[in-house]
Amino acid sequence: MSVGSINKPNVAWQQALPTQGKVEAPASTKLIYPSTPTNSNQSQLKLDRTIQELKTGASDASQHLQTNSLKPEVSIKSDDNFTKKNGIPDPGPRQRSHAIGHKEAASKSISIEITNMKLDATPKNVVGTFLRAKSSGITHITNLLINEFKIPAEQFLSATINTFRESLSAAGTKPTLEDLDNVLTTTFQTMMTECGKIPFSNTFREVIASIEKDIDASVQKNCAQLNEQYAKQKPPMSESQLKKGLDNIHLTAPELKKGIVKALLLRVFTPHLAEMVRNTNTDRKAEFKAFDKFFDENPATKNAGLNMMKMQTLLLSKINGATGEKQNALGETFPTLLKTFKASSLPDLQKLASNK
């Protein structure tokens, strides 16, 4: 591939961050940063400003969260220990009262929806749509839980961008595309690790337990309906059809239970990530803007379309259980990142959520 070039980064910035070792590229290696400046002074100043923004530390989380545009309908204090430990402000008695109302509404709505599910269809089809529709029950659950994932999402992104800055600094003043591929791979691995640190409140666990109970009730209802249909032959049903339907029910139920935590995180955790990194967010942090500029201003990496939103999408794909085939184009520039993405696994979120 033809590698475009930009001037080498500010050496002072490189020295300001912890450096584990400089990586010097062989003469035959294509550099992102050439040893001899080829751009104008104006381009150099522009790049220096970008790097300075990358150097900027994380801003105060609470200040950012108060001003970002993702506004949940309610706040909730799940329990004192959880909120104090995770820095979630006390919403006050009025909003706690609203939260209790959402909790009761969520329990009733989601219970009706799940017990009315048809579980005798192909398991893959049932599991693939579970808790994805914007139903009344899911809306109540989202409103109930979303506030407690604001600050964990902020901490997740801070850890991610810090790993990127430190790894980039360790790559030296003349990183190659291979170096940058390794930097991004390390950054993505940090994202996977941070998933194992997402805190779950007692309220979150109560929602999971309630949904699991509703799935069990749905299994009983679906089995009873199939047996009744077979007995009455309305419409006609063969013994093999009955067996297949019952088998599907018992295959589907455990898969639904395994997907509860992931499905809920897609509703209450990843929306915060998307809001914080989207380029139209006027409150987006300087380091996220700098990350995007760093890749967008370099012809060698621009075609890969790599930005903070793309990194968030990689995580979203993992939670969704995607194979990664839609990300294949990324591998043309960053093959190690793509290979690691496809081979990686999320922590056992179901187990994490069940631990008190």
C-alpha cells in the first residue's frame, strides 16, 4: 500500500509520557513519521496541536457527565454501597420514588412480554432478537438502570485512551504502521479487560433474576401449549413436530439466560460510550478528538476509517456476538488488530453479574 507521511511528532510530548523503549524502524520499513520533514510549517503546527490534545489528561468525570446530552428519564440509587463506591450521586427522594415506579412497571411489563414469547421456533432466531425490541418493558428497564452506568462508562473510556497514549509513546518518535497496529491491539485488549471491571448493582441483579424467572415461566407455558396442541390436533401436529418444538424450547431457554447481561449492557452501558465519543457531541473530550485527528490526518491510516467511534463499535460487535467479518476492511491496514478482535473473548459477564 502507498503510505502517506506527516511530520514526526513533538519529541517533548514523547518524553513527557512514560516510555518503555524506543522502536527504531529498519531503513526498508515504511514509516508513518519520516525522518526528514516533508510538510509545511503550518502542517507541523497542526500536528503539534493534535499531539498536545492527546497529551491532555482526562477531565473531571462528574463535570462531563452533567453536561453530556444523554439524559436518562430517571436516576436511581440502587444501594448505598454501590453508589458510593462508583461515584454515582444520590438522586434524591423524588427521583428514587420515580425509579421505584419504573422498577414495578418494568417487572410487570417484561414479565408479560417474556412469558408470551414463542420459544419453539429455531433457537438462533429467538435468541438473536431477545430484549432487542424497544418494548414497554425494555424501556422501563433502560430507564431504571441507565444512570448507574454513566461513570463506569467514563472510567472505561479513560482507561482505553490512557493505554493508547502510553503505548504510542513507547513506540518512539518514528512508529511504523506495524507499530501502530500493535498499539491499537494493546488498546483493544484493554477494552476487553475493562469489560470485566464493569460494576453491577443489586438492582441490576434483581432485573436479571426476574427475567430468568420469567423465562422459566415461558418454558412451562410453551411446553403446555405444544402438548395441548398435539393432543387436540388443532392444527394437526405429528409426534416428530412435537419433539422438535419441545427440543427447541429447552435449547432456547438456557441461551436466553446466558444473553441477559449482554443484552442489558447494550441498553444501558454502550449508549454512554457512543454518546461520549461521537464527533457531533459538543462536550466530547479533547483526547477523543485528538485520537480521531491522529488517524484522520495521516494518509497512511485515514483509509482504515479508524476513530474512537470505530473502537466503540468493535466492543459493541463483541457484545453482539458478531464474527467480525464486517470488520475485514480494517485488517488491510491493521491486520494484528483484526486478528486479535476475531480471536478475543469477553469476560464471563453473566458470572460477573451474579457475584455479590
